[in-house]
Amino acid sequence: MSALCSGGTSRHGGGSEIDGEARCDSMILNESGARPASQDAAVNETGEPGDDRLPDRVMPAGKDRPENKTGPAVEAGNGRKGRNRRTVTALVTAGLFVLLAFAAFYRGLVVRRYNITTEKLGPGQNVRIVLIADLHSCIYGVNQEHLVDLIKKQDPDIIALAGDIADDRTPLAGTKMFLAGIREIAPVFYVSGNHECWSFRLDEIKEMIRGYGVTVLEHSRAAVTVKGARLIICGVDDPDIKLINDIGYDWEREMHKAFDGLADEPGYKILLSHRPELVDIYREFSFDLVLSGHSHGGQVRIPFILNGLYAPDQGWFPKYAGGVYRHGNMTHVVSRGVSYNPKLPRIFNPPEVVVIDINGEDPVQH
Ligand SMILES: [Fe+2]
């Protein structure tokens, strides 16, 4: 498995090539085929490129232009060369645009990998978590086999579901197929997202999810031991649970009620919370790792330039569109999600399965 980061090619590259070729053609008309001496000198004292028409202006009066001496056959040959070059350039440019468009709109699942090192796990203790967020009941193959097989290949110790696995407007079939497929792979932990709250059937959805052997975390925690390492897996409902809870519900207060005493517990502490933008609240507690979704990668990305154009509850150019973020001793991984909506394409932003390796290190070495 490997972290897959999309590479990209600038659209401006193709245009520059065409411009460059046009300038070359004007030089080919020279009799000797060499760059005219006057063009070599076409850089002024300030170092700025000179005017390409300069050779015409410095030709001595009364002299024939060099190309006139060569005759029509040479002119025709040079003309064909120029046309061939323009054709090749046009084909290469078109090919690059096709590749660029394929990469931009690619909607196949990719695996993205992050590595974390911690003294809280012993040397040689390695825990692998697969993080899935924002499925929105989308379906990948018969019985979700594409998604399920990809998760199975990662051989995770834990599967974390960070909200919006179900949806408020899409039938639950995709969610059920997914849960049935992953239940035998590894222990599964789930928290709700805003869309599950918006369904106003949250209790029913949670009950369905529990039916697949999944641990549903609702401002609660569960201790697990993996390869001798003690992990405390915490989880919170989405803040939009306030829409269906009693008036006076305070999400942040519920966080404190649930996790204020966490610092005293031994173990590596993980929080599942759908919303990445609430990171300042998460930092008030002693979590080592926070796993979120919700931002869908900012929908549109430009590799190496823009990590997300717009995300719900963060707006334009979101800070937490997707990836890994460090906040002191806390690591925050934000999944770009696995949903795909044909009406709202993801650009350079394929659905992703996130794999997190937490590796123990020897404290003596540091
Ligand atoms: Fe969401």
C-alpha cells in the first residue's frame, strides 16, 4: 500500500510549446540554418529579449534576402518541416490535456498512507488503522466488493468509521453492504456525522450499525489491546445531534463530561469525530490522535498548489480539507472521504481509503 498523491501538469505548458515553435519557424528561413547573428545580438543591454524582427531591419539596403537565393524547393521543404512540427506539437498537447482530464476526474478508490511514531507504544509495536469517512451509502461494485477488498488488503487491526457512512437522502443499502463486508476484517468503531443526524433517524441507524457488530461511540470510549498495545478509542456524535436532542444540549459540555479524566488513563488515546474544524476543542483534551472526515477534500484540488477549494463549515480554501496536521503532541488525520456525487464531481480528489500506521519507538533513543 502506498500513499497516493496525485501529480499534475500545468495547462500553461502546452500553450508555451506552441509559442516557442512559432518563433523557431522564423529562424529556419535563414539560408545556413544557423541562428542569425543579428538574433544572437537581439538581447539589449538590460538583458531583456530583443525584437525577433530585428534581422529584417538590419539587412543592408539593396541586398537580396538570404532565402531568395535558395530557391522554391528549399522553401517547400522547410514549410513541410514546419507543418510536421506543428502537427506533432498539437498531438502532444492534445495528449497531455487528455491525461490531465483523466487525472482530474479520476474517481477510482485510492489508498493514502500516513505513519505516526509514538513513545506510548513499545518498540516493535505497530498498530494499523483503516479510516473510512463520508461513504454516504455510495456503492463500489457488487456488494461493495471494490471497497471491501481494498480494505481487506490493508490487513488493518482496527477500522474507524468517522461519520456520514449513511446518508439522509440515499437508501441504506450501500451502508449495509459495506458493514456486512468489513465486519470480519477487524474490530469496527463508528461515530455519527451530520447527514446521519439530518436523517432524524439517528437511533435507528445506530441500531442497524450495531447489528453488524460495530461499536458505536456516543461521547464514550472503549479500551482495546492490539499486539500488546493499549489503545483507548473515544468517539463523539456529530454536533448536529443538537437538532434532534433536547433543547439545552451543549456538545462541548458533553465532551468535557466524557473526556475530562482521560489524561489519567494509560494508553494511546484516539478520538473519532466527524468535524475537522473543531480541532481547537479537541486540543483541550489529551488525545494523541484525532480522526475526522466531513470536508470531502475541499472538493477541488490542484496538486502541489491548492489543498481544497471549499468545505462545509470551513468555507473557501479550508484549512482542514484533508491530510495530516500536527498540533503539539496531537496528530489530526482528516480523510477526504469515499463518497462520489456525479452532480458535484471531485477534481484531482479521488475517493480515498486512509491507512494509518502507528509505530512504537524506543524512548531511550530520544
Ligand atoms: Fe459531513
